[in-house]
Amino acid sequence: MTGSLKSDLTREALEAGFAKVGICRPDAIPEAAGRLRAFLDAGCHGEMGWMAERTHWRGDPAALWPEARSVVMLAEAYTPDHDPLEDLDHPDRAAISVYAQGRDYHDVVKKRLKRVGRWLLERAPGHGIKVFVDTAPVMEKPLAQAAGLGWQGKHTNLLGRDLGNWVFLGAIFTTVELEPDPPAAESCGSCRRCLDICPTDAFPAPFQLDARRCISYLTIEHSGPVPEDLRARMGNRIYGCDDCLAVCPWNKFAVRGRDMRLATQPGRRLPELAELAALDDAAFRARFSGSPVKRIGRDRFVRNVAYAIGNSGVPRLSQAVAPLHDDPSPVVADAARWASLRLRKD
């Protein structure tokens, strides 16, 4: 029964739109707690205080829900149809991370997870499930490697021989006993492309990330002024950074995304910086409704836009940033003044 249920579950998940499915035990990542503690002790999590909360659950999935017997890990592809590095060649426009150019993946993936979970409960009455997409104290990437979906590359993101690294991850914890899959082996070899391309040198060593220097962290999680020595390195990236993902050689095997809701929406790729700088709170919320970009709020977003304007080398953009010198947000005003000064120097 277990083998048949597992194969049927895999088929159901693939039919639901997931790119790959794997299964592991909740206790399959015993090394995770130690690695998490070392990361936190070094302060590499920056302002992400939530990472230091409930570490007993985050580091030990078996403790999160002791009744669980299996973890079903699922990968959802969002592979772009263009090279994101090309977006960096347009200094008067904003580079937004590929994953944020479509609908909010939390909503899209969670609905699909619930569909698969309901199917499992129908086939295994009397059992339970819990579904997670990025917002719970669950270390999805180590679990995905334990479930055979791929491995954590030198850039610390999950990648696979038959996936590439443009994937979202979801987890279904269940009390159903399912046969686990063999874990994936790391296959980065001597490649250093992801490490060498990082504009802020955020990787102190292969397989290690200092989030405090990562542009994704700085533009999304960091609330205050960005350190001045890093601002110029941000270029026109105003929400996230895809450089390390874009250069991975395994992307030649990347799976195409199947859900058009995750594809780039109109106006989300390369919008004009001058237009974005003029957004007030209401306009920001309206423009990015249903997008993960909305989560960071107008002030943090316009702060990032101001940094990009300062990095643009386009003198006419000084007109767009000048009104922000006296913005009610001190962080936005600081970024605007820095941008104006930098443009004058150029």
C-alpha cells in the first residue's frame, strides 16, 4: 500500500503543476541545528530576528510536529524566459528579482500544496497534514536535499541536475508513513561562478552566506540605511538579486515554469526609476498588489529606488530624486540626498 500510495502521490503532485517531488523523514537533517547555530552566532542573519526564534523547531523538523512520520518536499519552477543579468544593463530602469515579477508565490504554491494534501488525506483517512511555504520555522532547503530534489549549491540555494535553481519549495508534513527517497549528492565540483559574480562579496566561503552583505537581504529585510560602502555595489537592483542564480551552469537543464501566475506580469520587468521614485504609499500598494514586493512597504522600496538612481550615472534622474530630500521617512531622505550627491559627482 505504501509504495502504491507514494507513486500515486508523486503523480498527483506532478499533475498539480509541481516540477519534482521527494520524501524524507522529519529527522533526516541532524546537521541542520549546528549549522543554524553557527550562522546565528556569527551574526550573519543581520536583522532577521525571526531566524533566531524557535530554533529548536527550525533546527529539528521532528520537533515541529512530533506526530509527523514523513515530509513531502515539492519544487515549483519559475524559470525566467530571459537572462536576468541583461536587466543590469539599463541604469535608468529598475532590476526586480525574477521571483517577484509575478504573483506572490506564497499564495500560488500554498494553494497547490493544499490540493495535494487534500488528495493524500482522501487516500489515507485518519491521518493528518501540515503545509508550509517559507513562512514557518522550517529549513526547506536541507529537507529538499534530504528528499532528493537537489542540493544546496555554493550559493546556498537549492539546485538540481534536472531542475536548475529557479525553484520555490513547499513542504507537506504528514503522519502517513511513506518510503523516503535517497538524498541528493552535492555536484558543484570546482565551479565558482556564483561566488565570483556576487557584487557585494556576500559569500565568505563556498556554501556560506553572510546575509548582511547580500543584496536580497539589503533590499528586502534590512530596514535602515544601507552601509555606504555597499550602496554603490547595488547598481539598479531595487528588490532582490539574481546574479548567483543566473550564472549557475546547471540552469541549462532548468525546468520551465508551468503556472503563468508566476510569470512576469506587465510593468514588473524594468520599470522606470523616475516613475517608481514618485510613488506614495497608496500608489505603491496599488501598483504591487498581489506581488511579494508589497511586503517591504513604500519607504524601504523608495529607499532602494533612490540608491539605484544614485548609481545610474544619468543626470536627468536628479529631478526624480530631489523631491525626496525632505521625505517624511528619514531613511528615504538620506538615500535621496546620497543619490543627488553621487549624481553631481558623476
